[in-house]
Amino acid sequence: MFATLLVASSSLPLLAAAQSAASVAYTPVTGACPSGFTLVRQAGAPGNQTIGAEEAAYISGRKSTVIPNAWKTYLANIQATNASLPSYVASILGGDNSADYPNLGIACSGGGWRASMFGAGVLNFLDGRNSTSVALGTGGLLQAAQYLSGLSGGANLVGSLAQANFPLMEVLAFGTNSTDPTNAWGGWQTPIIQQDPYTNMTQNDEYVQQLIEEIAGKYHAGFAVSYNDVTARDNGRHFINGTTASNFFDDTLVHGAGYTWSGVANLTSFETYSQPFPILVATLLSPNGNFSTLIPGGGLIIPQSNPIIELNVYEMGSYDPTLAAFTPMKYLGTTNESVCVTNLDQTGTVIGASGDWNTIYNTSVWEGSCPGQLHCIPSCHGIERHSPQPDIVLDSAVFPNAFNGPSMQGQFIDAEESIIMMSDGGSNGEAVPIQPLLVKARGLDTIFAVDSNQDWTNAYWSAGGSLVNTQNRINTLFPTAYSFPPVPTNTSEFIAQNLSTRPTFFGCDSSTEAPLIIYLANGGPPRNGEAPLLNQAPNSVSYPELQAILDQTYDVASQGYPADASAASDPEWPACLACAIVDRARNRTGTARSGVCATCMTRYCWDGSTVGLETTTTGGAAALRVGGGWGMAGMAIASLFTLAVRYF
């Protein structure tokens, strides 16, 4: 299934020119490990798992200093709309006992630029700093959330948001004025196409050549490099501090190189516990997986039994029982407890690991049938090893394996591998990053799931495929590790019941220990008659209409599910959302649903019914496609390899 690693030829020349500032800043550093350093933290067996000490301290600090006022502010916002909420909502959100508060997480799906933009629009709908959301009664939920996870296109969103010091969504998308533009957050640069910023192919080749030069220092320092490193340098120009439209092509700047994912912990918004704890999600790409658990169809390449990898500010690893271990993010790349690596956890690299969808072109499924512009990565394989230089791997995000050794054998499928490879977080069919939020040690009881992944065959709308696949994975493989509420068994049911064209609540049965899921999907155009803008291709295009897309996303997020089918929006939606947010906390008090919350939960909750349609799906998803990998429309892989030879 998997092609062999691409290795450098013994005839490759060393880099002749002096390294650029970006190359130096991107190069990992080795040194003595700090006193008391521990390479691997065992997370424990299902039912007895623990979160990392630093994460626990952050969540504790956020709960004590931020969450109480955040819930009170959110309550004031919804009460200002004159919503007739039952008294228990105010008792829960306005109380002083932190144990009574809802434990909320938000998950932002993959789907390339579409997912980044749709996710930002939904977060704006939940942001207490947005006056429009405050007036609507939904603003403040973002500030009250404990966790924020992102995958692929959602990782672009969550990663850039965290490293930019948690700005307003408008600032995140468009940038901010600063007297120091080389370090300021410059926005997403959506009018500039990733990989192909020029209209001239020769200039685009030169641009990619520059990106390759910027990873040369890492290569010559003895670390394996991959195509993800090249995309990471482009990610730096779109999602990391220091790049603006005016300096995008200035190759004297570092363009995000040196900004590490663990370094987010040093930002003021993190030191003051002001942002939800950010988690990015990838999947383990391994030749040792059980391919009988691979979902057939849809171009998926990773078995569901492979560990789902999370990359949070403090740790990288997985709570899946097939790994159940973590290594410190600051020392990512370290493989022993004597010599430690730093600076390898570049934010662009980590974001790229979550969105590396290029891996699909290295499977037997694609070999011989790649799009013309790719020329097939497999054609580059089998090149002679250039010892002692590391392998050049073009088909995944690659990291030295901290989980290598006898202690992990029988627990981790790649315990005997020197490197671990990662692919797009949705490569196993789960493009909504819910798994980290289901970890029982994190104690979440409500998850706001934002889905902009493509499930329709010939469109870019969502239809619940990721939830279907998550349900199947947990029920079949990990029933004791996680609890997941019932959802339909296929996307045909989502479509037939319009569950992805309006907000839907899953898990409304209070007897379940699974979190309640508030599902908001990019499932169709807004009901107000606007021409649809949200069914965008995931990548390879520019988005000069970014503001209009964000505005339309806000319209979709705010329309709700009106009781009157002819209405464009539900005036009770903000109140219904509040009812869902507190429902698990309400249940803990033994209070019965009442008033508008009783009617809201009846209207918005999925009742478990089916419509008897014959499924037209494969593996739970109709032509499921995960997005968020780099745009592939320009530079051919063969040409990229030629440029790599020129530099390495």
C-alpha cells in the first residue's frame, strides 16, 4: 500500500550558497536535555487515563480565572435579548461553583480554505468580542470554551489563531496595522494562491525553489525532511506571524520560521488563560496498520485502527489505546533522554502535519492514475541512499520517533520504526476533530462541532460523513476508551432529514455519558436567498471575496432551525443554543427541562429516526473527501524533486 521512503542520491551536491535567515530559523537545534527530562508520558489505560501536567495546570487556571466571568458574561448577553429561559439556565451559568459550569469544547473540521473561512465565521458567531454576536445572544461561548481543536483546514484556523495571540476573527483573516510589520500578524493572504502565487509558471517554480532552500538547513543538520516541510514554509507566509501582502515575496525575511507551536505558551493570551486550549489533529501513516479497518472508497488511505495523533501546545501523542502516550512538544524530534532537540516543532510544520493530504498520491490506489500536474510521486521512489544524510520523504509529514523501543512494543504499531509519519487529520475519514474532545480525562460534556468537510459527490457541502465514521470507529474499535452519542449510520440519512442544513443536537438522552454534540455544518446555502459562496473548492484558488464568505457563514450560523418552515431564521435559536450548552450541567443537578428549553430540545435534537432510504454511501460517507492539504495545481512533484536535487 505504501511506497518506500524517497531517499537522496549520493550525487546530490551540498548547498553552495549561504543559508537564508528563514533557513537558519527553521533549523532544529540539539543540546543537552534539561534535568529531570522525561521523553515519554504514558497516558494510561481506558478508564484510567490522565492529561499532561502542564495542560491540567492550564485548564485549572482557565477555570479559576477566566471561565466563571466568561459564563456570566455569556448569560448577560443572552438575557439581554429578553429570551424567556428557565431559571436553571441562570443558576448554572451565573453561579459561583465551577463544578456546576458546562464543560465546553469546539471542533473545527477540515476542508482546506473553505473550512478555514467557514470555521472563522462560526467562531465569530460565538465570539464575545463581536458586538453583533453579543447583541444576538451567542457571543461569549468562544471565551467560555475550554478546548478548541482543529484539523487540516481547521488546523490552519486554530493554529493561526493561537499563534497570533488570539485576535478577533476579522483581524485573524485580514491582519492588523502595526509599527513592526515584520513581526505583526498580517492576515491570511487569501488573494495569494498557495504554491502558485504568480500567474507565471517560471516565477512559481522559483517561488517553490525558494521554499526548498529554506528547509536546507534542517536537512543538513541531519533531520529527515519531507514535502510537508516545503508546504510548511508556504504555511508560514499564510498562517504565521511576520508576513503581509507587501512583504510576501521578500526572501530576506523569515516568514514565520522560528515560531514554534510550543512557543504559543509564552504569548500573553496563553499566560493569562485567555484562549481555549488549542489542539491540532493528524493521523498516523504507518506500513504496520491493520488495513482491514480502512474505510473503502473516497480515496481514504489510513485504517481507522491507526492512532489519531494530537499536537497540542505541550505534547504530541494519542489517547487511543493503540498508543496512549505523549512526548513533549517543545522537544519534538528527541528520541532519548540525553540529547534533546528544540525548534523542530515549527508552527507551520505542525499545521502542515494536520493538513498533509498529498499522501494520497503515494498509495497503490493512485499509482498510475495521478492527475497530470502531479506526475506521481511514486515515480521518484527507489533512488539510492545518500549516507549518512537522512531520508527525504515526499509523501508525509515525518518526525523522529520518540515512541521507539521495547517499552512500546505490543502497544504501538510503529514501536520499531525510527521515524513516525503523519498524514492529513481526515485521512481515516474523520475530518471533524472530535476524538481529542472525547477523552474522558478532559471531562467535556458539550462539543460544538463545526463541519465544512466535503461529503457530497459533485459539490462542496457537508453531510455528516465524519460523524458517521467517528461513530463506527468508536463502536467497533474503542468502545471503552470513548463515549459517543448516536448519530445516523450514513450520510443519506443526514441529507434526507436535513440534519446538516440546520443545527442539530446529538446525544440529548440525558442517561448517556457521552457529550452532547451541537452539530453545525456547511450543508447548503443560506435560507435568506443569498447566492451560495460557501461551496468553494478546498484549495488552489484565491479568495478575494473573503469578507463576503465570512458574512455568509455568519448568516448560516445564526439562522437556526425555525419552527416555521417558511421563515429564514429562528428567533429562538440563541436561546435554544443556551439550552443545549447547559443541558449536561442541568442533568447533573437533577432538574427537569422546562419552558423554552423543553421545546427547543424537542425541535433541535435528532430523535434517532430513519426514513428507510437505501444508503448510497460507501463506508458511511458519500464520496467522502478530506481537504486541507496544499493546493496542487501548479508545481509538479517531479519538478519539485528536480529542485530538491539542485539544492540538496
